[in-house]
Amino acid sequence: MPKKMPKKIRLPKSPARTTVQQRLAAARKGRAARLKGVKARVAGDRKATHGALPQWTTAEIVEAFRRFAAANPTPRGELAHINPFTLLVAVVLSAQATDAGVNKATPALFKLADTPEKMIKLGEAHVRDLIKTIGLYRTKAKNVIALSNKLIAEHGGKVPHDRAALEALPGVGRKTANVVLNIAFGEPTIAVDTHIFRVGNRTGLAVGKTPLEVEMKLMAVVPEQYRLHAHHWLILHGRYVCVARRPLCEKCVIADLCKWPGKAVNSLVQIGNANK
């Protein structure tokens, strides 16, 4: 008689993996947490602003980024670009403007000028006309032409893989340099914009009074294996979930880890019962 095949042994899921799956499922169904009343939310924001939230543990930080990675393994920046030069231009244009607004204007611009040489040939007046739907377009057009000239004069028309050289370009600050270093060159930098600044302070993950302070704290606490994509995960989280006026805590994958007192977390038991 043929031997019976042994039954497959199913190993139990690790607690960490189970938590990730359950929390992601709860967030997708809008059951991760509940917002408290307006007064409690205002008080929570005030407390966060003063840096009075509890500290995250190392294990909590690892768990948060594990969930971000599970929900979105390969995050991407939302600014449309063709190459490092067009990325640089797009980020310069995005200052005090939305990515969506920039993306409406840049296709026509980049179709005509996707190199510094072509941008200079296009001329400031033409650039200005193409980006006039973007805030501060006059200053930005001037900066785009100026940085194109400097790239040709000092870097052979190439975008430099160097922070100091990037920050020396017209219209380029630390945040812009960090975005270019991260997306164009794969550097594990974190560009702190208004969204990351809010997420860092509101959650208590990285509290600071300035973007640089928040950046330094994030660089110190984000686990190395998650640092390359941390910039994107945090921006997307702030842009679509941890929004300014009314955070969508019910859809937040890290609601139970976040230290903001303006929400009440649904336990996994409650979530399980709601699914029955």
C-alpha cells in the first residue's frame, strides 16, 4: 500500500505579522480609530505643538514603518518628471504650491525643455508663460533659468550628486536638495515639508519647532532599512491621512502607535467583533 503523505504542519503567524495584517485591514475598512470631539482634538494639537507627547519606543517605530512598507512597498514621489534635471525643476516649482498644480503645468514645459540647454534656449518669458498657473511663477521662472545657467557653467549641464552644490543653485534649499538626492540618486534623505512636519509633531514621532529639527530627529529614529522610503511614506501619510483640519484616524495604519490624544483607538477585539 502507498504510504500516506504526512499532513502539512501550519506554523503559527508571528504576532508582529498578525498585527500588521489586522491593522491594515482595519484601516482599509475605516475602523482603526475614532476621532474625539473638537475640544479634545484642539487640546491634542496644542499638546503636540508643545512637545508634550509621550516618546515612541524603538519597537513602536519599527512597527510603524513595517506597516507603511506592508501597505505601500514601493512608494513614489508624485511630482511628474523625466530625468534628474526635470525633477529638480519640478521641485523648485513646487515651493508653496501643490504637486497636482505643478503637474498640470510641467508637461508642456518639459516637452520643450528637458535639459538646461533647452531651458535657456526657451527663455525666461516663455517659461513664465508656461508656468503662470503656479504660485510665484515670475520668481520661479527666473530661478529655473538661473539654475540652468549655473548647471552648465559649473557642472557640465548635469545635476550634481552633492548637497552643497545643489543648495548653491538658485531657488534650491535643503528640502529641494533632499528630494533630489533621494529620488534621483537613491540617498536615504528625508525632505521635511509641511506634511512631514505635521506628522512628526502630531504623532510625537519626531517633535521639532523647525523642519530641520524634525528632519534630524527622523534621521536619528527611523530604522536604516526603512530610511530610503521614509520620506515618501510620511509625505503620503500626511497628505492623505494625517491631514491638517480633520485627520482620518479611522483609516490610519499606525493609529494605535500614534501618541496624539485627539483620537480613540479601536482595539483588535472590537475590530474583530465588528467584522462578525
